[in-house]
Amino acid sequence: MTTEVRVPTLGESVTEATVATWFKKPGDTVAVDEMLCELETDKVTVEVPSPVAGTLDEIVAAEGDTVGVDALLANISEGDAGSKAAPKGKEAAKEAEAPSSAARTASGDGGGGSVDVMVPTLGESVTEATVSTWFKKVGDSVAADEMLCELETDKVSVEVPAPAAGTLTEILAPEGTTIEAGGKLAVMSQREGAAAAPAKPSEAPAAAPAGSGSGADVEDAPSAKKAMAEAGVSRDQVTGSGRDGRVMKEDVNAAIAAASAAPAPAAAAPRAPVAADDAAREERVKMTRLRQTIAKRLKDSQNTAAMLTTYNEVDMTEVMALRTEYKDLFLKKHGVKLGFMSFFTKACCHALKEVPEVNAEIDGTDIVYKNFVHMGIAAGTPTGLVVPVIRDADAMSFAAIEKAIAEKGARARDGKLSMAEMQGGTFTISNGGVYGSLMSSPILNPPQSGILGMHKIQDRPMAIGGEVVIRPMMYLALSYDHRIVDGKGAVTFLVRVKEALEDPRRLLMDL
């Protein structure tokens, strides 16, 4: 019996897709829900699972073909009793000698079969990870969903749970190994009577945000986004040839080729010679993927943006007095401490309304203004700097902001932040004062156009009303992208933040 594989529903207003990758070829055996191919639309990438177990007879739509909804992709001849169809010819002999991992997963020997431990979905544009820690060793017994190992990507750490209860029989990717998404990490033998966790078809990634290039609803091809991320190419370096300026994969390849043809930049300065007795006392440690990404993004920020920093100082007397007066009542009612960050967040949201270019970003030759504030709060962790994002901070109360900061800060320190929690920020606040910094110039968090640096509160003599008085003062630093923010706008923003902090009643009066 032959079963047709057709294009699934692609989503509202999406009528066609491009066949990006076939994971199987004609003659291959497939299991129910095993991934056959991947389709790309102008919004998401969709994986197509096998509707039945059997043999892939024919591929009707080849890679690169554009197909409509419900179009025929392939034909599968079903196997007997829902099992895999027997391979033909030489393939059958090979399968008889060495069963595939899928077959070993499904088979049991009276005492349960083998279960493969695979790399989970790592997120959009993340194609590989490094195995940082194994919590179990070969021969250990594990319970279903017990953590086996931890993977480190260039954005987040991912814990891999056991898909079933059993014994860890083989580790295929030891610590330090770099492994691609979907790769095999280990093999487990299932306990007798314990069922393996059912394999679920990979969910399509969440729809990417609407394109903002030309005001139309245009989104770059997912394959192009992936290629740009892998090659480290920014969107404004690529000219789109698709409909309405949509960037296609071939456009990225052309941009990469043009860049490689350009004169190579001067090589980095070599490391200074080290005496033999000093070298013996040195310790060389490979940078973590997170640290490599931090280094690259910070340097890219300096190379791309016309970054400038303006400074001011704020008298913290009123904020400190208000905090002291209400901190006990605030904690009793809301269950969270009243800190300074909520005041600064509120003051920045207030100032961003008056100076919207500080809350905007550049996309090619367009300026994209954000009519909302997704506030990034830079947080230092044992593994490096991360910036969790508080979404719609401009619509939140003091208590909601403090709760969000406390919750995301704890998740950041524990390495539990997801990629979604660190994406989409429109402005960032960095508090170097917690480490004792008196003055600094923060670096922009691309593609944002502004970042506010807070610093240590220091008692200093100030001339007020013709007299010298001691006041708790803090230096503020606003780094901004001069391509989009003029000096007047940057100074105005910082002055509005200063005014709101020195007289917090202005925040209530929207002044």
C-alpha cells in the first residue's frame, strides 16, 4: 500500500514553501514520525514527518523546488504491521548485520531495547554545541528525565534529560566534544518494562518577528538567516534579491564571496615572547563558547556602530530617602525588595518616550522605531556577561519590575536562561556600581542604539545654594550610536533620567 506525503498547513497567509533539505533518499526505510524533509517559508522552517512506517519509494519535490500547501512531496510504501519495511538487496544484508539506531531503539530483548540520546533542538541559528559536563558515566542507572549531561552553545547552556529509565551503556560524545544539532550523544539500554519516551516530531521554530526593512511584511529566508549567523555577516552587508528585497541564501553567499575577495585586514599582533621559566608557570584554558561570543559581539559593536559616550551625574538623595521610607511596606506587600533598578528602569522608559531614537535601531538604510520598551538588564554570571530582557517594561509597575529583575537575575546566575529571554531588547542598563566602578563607558549591545551605565554611589562635596554640602552622587554614562542619535538627543535623554531620579515625583506626573 502506498501513502502520499504532502505539504502540511504552513500557517495563516502562507501559501507556498521551498523544499530545503531531504533527510532521506529513495529506498530508505522510515519510521512513523521520523523526519523526512524540511520546508522553508518566508516566516518559519517546517519539518515534515513520515505519516507511516515503510520505505521511501519516490521523491516528487526535489530540494529547491517551490511547492504549495497540500502539494505532493513523496510516496511511501507501508511496511507490515506498522513496522519498518524490509530493505531491498544489499541494504537488507547490511541491515541484517548491523541494525540501525532507530531499529535498536524500537527493539527490545525481553529486557528492553536500546535508546539513543540525541542533541535536542538548540534554537534558531544555533547549529552546534559543546559537551561541557557529563553527570553520569557508563554503567550508571538513570531514571526517566534525569539529567545526563549539559551542553554549552554560544548563547545558553542546555541540559539533556534521559529519554527513558535504564542504564547508560555508551557515551559517544565525551566532554569537550563539539556536536551538531540532532547528533547522537549516547546510548542507553532500557529497563525491562520501562517504555522509552515517545519520539516527538520537532516543532517548527516560533515565527520570526516581522521584517522591518521597508515597512512591508517582508522576512528574510530562514536559510539566509542561518547562513548569516554562521558566517558572522550582518543584515546590512547583504543586498536582497528576493521579492520586496527579501534576502535569499544565494545573496548571503555572494556577500561572503565579495568579502573574501576584498583585501584581508591586518593580522592580529602576535603574542609577545615568553621566557621558558614563565611559560612553565602559565595556564592555558580554552575560551568557552559564551566567552567567544561575548568577545566577538563586543568587538563587532565597536567596528559597526559610531559609538560615542556622554556623561552626567545624579544626586541620589531623593531616591534613597524614598526607598528608605517605603522599603519595609514594599517588601511586606509585594514580597520583593525595593531596589534602585526599578527607579532607573522607570526613568529610562520615561526618557525614551521623549527621545525615541535612543530606543530605535538601524536596518540597512531604514530606522526602526520601537513603540515599546524591552529593557535589557546586564548581569554578570560565573560564565560571563548575559543580558536578560524584561519585555514591555514601560507598562510595568515598580513591583513587577523588581520581581522580573530578581527572577531573571537568579536564572542568569544558575545558567537557566533560555535564548528567548535574551533576545529582542531595545535598550540596556548596565550597573557596574555593584562591583565598585566609579566611572566607565559601556559598549552597545547590537542592534540597540543606546545603553545606560550606572555606577557606584559616592558621597561627594557639592555646591548647593551657595553652600558646600555632602551628597550621595552617581556618575551616569550613556553610550549611543551616533549614526542614529545626535548629541542633542543623547544629552536630552540623560538629563531627563537625571531629573526623574532627583525628583521621583516627576515619574508620577509624567513630566
